[in-house]
Amino acid sequence: MDLIPDLNKYDDIKKASHDGSLVIFIGAGVSKLYGCPIWSEAAICMLDQLYSLGIINHYLYDNLKKEPSPKKIITICKNLLAAEGKNIDYKSIYQPKNINKNCSVYNDLYRFKASYITTNYDSLFDDVVYKTSPPEAKLPTDDKQKLIEQKKHKIFSCVDDIQNPTDVYTSGNLTHLHGSINPQTKMVMTPKEYFEHYRYNGKTAQILESLFSHTVLFIGYNADEFEIMEYVLNKPPDKSLKSYLLYMTYKGQEQLLKAYRHYYQDLNIEIIPYDGTKRGYDQLQLIIDDWARKLDPRNSLDDIDLIDKNI
């Protein structure tokens, strides 16, 4: 098992990045590098909020912390708060004060020639897309959201922002599939919310119809978030292109990795394992930096020229 997987083994990813048809699907493991919580950690943060507000006692708090399903904990927290007429303070969870300023993984990811879809709620990647906006889009205004709307590379904070589903797959664009804290949108977290969000013939389903006509690279998803991926991966077309999952594992987990391979091959997904034994999630930063340099995509000015020719 490699510390940095050899990109030359995955010609589909190289080709798709070169022509701009690559879709990078981003999970919580990427934002964790900056200090944001993964799915299971966010659930505990929500429990902490309920306990500090006196909505649950220590007995309930202590026992719910042992619950293995993060989504179940989150659902309980949201419903208990709603019963009190209150909401979860999402920004305190997904906008941590002590951001790791040495992390540049989103800057490196944006060096790929790809479109980006994330199930994360934080706005860390938004800031990178915003700062990499074309020069002519930086018009005088104090409204950050208006500046974002002026950009040729678009940021969709939720699926309701999307007018044309094909915009999701335009190289350089970023889509928050489950909502965002900036600006605050509806956050898709509970089973009921997932059901409504991914319902047949709904807007999300329409957007994802075209997903598997692209080469897709899933990054930042661990075992806790496989359930989230299953909503996205629901019945991909038989003739879909192969997708890839960059997956952290540890020495001694070879049998578990083999089992996961059997599961994901039914979904036409190839696992790309990397060894996180020594560095954990930090290893992902080294991989993305290495791959970004090897792919050597066009810079943003080339993207502007290409867009201008098509207007």
C-alpha cells in the first residue's frame, strides 16, 4: 500500500482532468485538514450544544455519545432543538476559530481542471474559488456574495441556486449538494431530509443524472460517510464511466480493504488506497499536492479565454 498512489495507474483521471470533464466529489475528510469536524465529530459537537443548553441531562448525553450512527445523533439533536424552538449553531461547528492556516489542500484541488461537488457545509473551498476569480469579475462592491455571483466560476450554496443542471459540471464550478453555512441554507442531515432531497424526479436527482457520464473522483470519505455516498451512488447507469474513491486505510487492514473493494465494484467504483498509518488525514494533503503538480492543468487565465470563445 502506497503513501502516495501512483497517478500513472489511473489514465481515466488524467484524461478527464486534462479535458475538464473530471468531477471531484469532496467529503468531510478534506475540510478536516483545516480543523473542521468529520461526520461523527460533528454529531458530538451538536450533542455538546444540547447539553450546554440544558436540553439533555448528563445520562442522556453520555449514552448518546456511544451511539454508533452519527446521522441518528444529528437527527435527535435537530428534533430536540426544534421542539424548544431553537436551531443548531452550525457556524460554531463548521467555521472553527483555529483554522489550520498551513493547509493548502483546497488550493491544490483547484489546480485540477475539474468541476467540484461537495457534501460539506463549510465555506473553506468557497474562499479559494472566490480568490481565484477572473480579474474582470472583481468589480467594486462590498458584498462578497455579489462578487461571487459575478464570477465566471460559480459557487452554488445549495441545489436551489442551480437553474441549469449542466452548470454543475462546468470546470471550475463548485456545488454544495447538502447546503452551506455561507450563506446559511437548508442543511440536509436527517433521514427525512435525505429522502426529500434525493427523491425520484427531484432537483437533486436531475442534477446527478449526468454525474456518471463523467469520470468521478471521491475524496475525503471514510467508513462513517459511506452511508452518505450511497444516496449519491443510487443506481448509477450501467454504461457509466468508472469512478474512483481515494481511501485512507492502515497497515493490518488489508482484509477489510479487500471486503470494501467487493462492495464498491458493484457500484463501478475503484478504491485507490493510501496508507494513513503515520500521518492520518494529513497524508491526503501530500497526495493532492503531488497529483496537482503531475496533472499540470491550465491556469485560470486559460479557462477565461476558453469561456470567452464560447460566449
